Amino acid sequence: MNLVFAFAVNKENKFEKRHFGDADKFLIYNHENDRIVLKSEENNLFKSMDEVHEHGSKKKGQAIIDFLQKKNVNVLVSMQFGKNIKLINKPFIPVKISEEHPNEIIEVLAKHIYWIEEEWTRNKSNHKLFIINSGILKVSIDKSNK
């Protein structure tokens, strides 16, 4: 199975405690031949979109969804997700992490890739939220998740 990940990072390619849609750029990784490999870096052109009117706007969320779907992304990785998590978990699997370095996250993702593959195969929509600290946890997304 070929999964494609989008990491929400800052200009220094590190994760920060900000919502996925507020990242400076997205690092796009392919899972292929049991390895997670960097495919491209994409500037987040939607970072400030519609934020004057509404923080976490659906318009901004949908623009990011459309952009990442064109890149064939399946999994979103970030330190935080905002209220648009209820939009993004339909086409993507959200993964909330606590480490700031992508290499550390790649290692954990690779070790537990079968969980993410299983989620992608079993559910075509309304994916569970994965939380990675020292291990990995999968939870349902409801009104209390932020």
C-alpha cells in the first residue's frame, strides 16, 4: 500500500504547536518499499486565507483539503489540529504528534505503519485521530477533540 503523508512544519522544517493549516509549509512523504521518503516541499499558500474573518475558516480548510488531495495525500501530521479536524478526517487520517523533528516522527510512523494502513483500508471516511507520544494511540474524533 502506498500512503502519502503531509507534515505541517515551519520554515526550518520543524513541527510547531500551531494548527495544521497555519504551518509555513507541508513536507510531502511517500511510504514505499517499507520506507517513508521525502517527495516534495510545498509552501502553504492558504496560511492567511480568510483568517481576518474567521480563525479556522471552513473556506481555508477546504482549500487545503483540495490542494492536498491533488497531491494524493492520505495522512496529515501536525502538533495541533483546530476545529477543521472534523472536515479533514473525512478524506485524511489525522496524526497528532509531540516531537518537533520530522525524522523522529518518521521512525515511529514506519514502526506502526500497519495501524495507519489498516485505518485507511477499513474506513473510507471519518477516520480516527492517531496520537503519537512515545507510542501510538488511535481515538475517535468528536466534539471534545481539539
